[in-house]
Amino acid sequence: MRSLKIIRIRGDRSEVTEDRITEEISLRLLAEHRPVAELMCSPGDLEDLVRGFFYTNSFIRSADQIRRIVVNRATGSAFIELAPDIDAGSFRLSGVIGSACGSALPVEEGSGPPDEEKSGASSDSPVPADPVDSKVVEGRIRVGSSHISTLMEEFRARSELHRQTGGVHAAALADRKELLVFREDIGRHNAVDKVIGAYLLEGNNFGDKILLSSGRLSSEILHKAAACGVPIVVSRSAPTDRCVALARQRSITLIGFARAQRMNIYSGGERIAVGLTTLEQNTYIQPEEEDTK
């Protein structure tokens, strides 16, 4: 975050004052000296960003497949040393990835948020399917809608950099009890990669976790959640039609417009119990008993 002098106009009056703005840098990723991508991002938590970017793009399958990350802020470069069984030459090179994008996957996104909030959790209208991958997310976590609302309130309260600059997105990872990891970045995709990269150091069990985002839910965000096996994705903003289609295809619970005690469930409503609040009621969906007849 930086402070600089600006001219502020209010009505017919102007004044010279200071304003706080968020920083943007470019970070060039080099894996075993091979260029992988150049990310436009915020300057904090860069190792988490690199780790999460590699994981959500399926370059690695666990944190220990990255031996070392060395960030050189002077040159805007991150040097990644990989485990011997990872071939950096097989990575799809991505060029410059702006703060509005965040994946090496060649997927088209839908348009921005709708003009008006829509009521209802589902629709019979067809939405485009996503052909990239159809592996179903098996996470059996089940939580109350009040727990989602509580998490989103804490999530909003943690967004200090956004309050000061208005120039960043936030993401967080939570479980049935609390927020576990919180990160901010100029790019919503980067923020998601940062929380995933940070939690990856604790292991790669995302099957009982909830991903929170401040930004529009696009198919790229859903790809990142699906790559980790995160079963519930929540945002204050709207999803795109392709994001909804991918969530339904992957059996991911997708929640948009989560504000105060309101939310829209677009997919996977069986994981959300309306109004439940106690920890004991935030539980797991029990697997169906096998028919032994």
C-alpha cells in the first residue's frame, strides 16, 4: 500500500490530499530456469501465490513437490526448485497473466455479474457445460446457512486492505468451526491461489473445507476449487453461467450473493441446512448404506 497526493473534488470544491492505493507488481515464475508465467499481483504472500498457482494448475500434486521458492523482489522473479519427478518442460507456458485472470487453463469465461440479484436457487434453463474435466467432488461436509453467514461477516471484517484502498479482492479457507487462512490480492484468482498455497503446507485435504471469495465467481475460480476438491464455494458476488454449469457438473456447492443472512444457492444445496447454527449441527453428509440384498 502506498500513499500519494491527489486532487479530490466534492461538488464545486477541490482539495489536495493524500490517498492510499494498493501496489501492483509483475512476478515472473521460473521453474528449473524455464519461464512458466508472469503474474500481475500484489506484493505480499508471494510464496503462497506460487505454491497455489502450481497446485491449482496441476503442475504439482502436493506441497513437497516444490523443494524451494526463492523470490527476488529486485528483479520481480520467483525461482522454483521442483522435486526430481516433476518435469517443468511439460508445463503449458502461459505468458503474462493479468490480475483479472489466474489460470493456465484455456477456458472461456462468461460475462460479468447480472444487473439485478436473482431469487431462487436453481433454474430449468440450460447453461453451457464445461468440457475440460468432469470429476465429481466428493466432500461430504454439511453446514448451516447461519454458519456461512457468520463466516462471511468475519471474512468481511478481515478485509483491512480493501477498506483502506478499495483496490483488492480477498479469499479465505474455512472449516466447520472458523476461518483458517485469509489473503488479499489485486486479483481474485491470485487471492484464491494464495489461500490454497498457504493451506497446502498443512496438507492437501481440502475435502471438508469452504472457499470464500469477495469477487465474481467465474469458471476459473471453480476450476481452482475443483482442482483441490473443495466442496463448498461462497462469494458476496454473482456467479457466471459457466461457473454454475461447472459446479453442477462437479457436484460443488456454489453460493453467491452471501450478504447478511441472505444467499443464493446455485448448486449442491444438500450440503446446506437452513438456519442451523451450533457446531454440533455442522456435520458431514453420511454416505448412503449399500444395498446388500
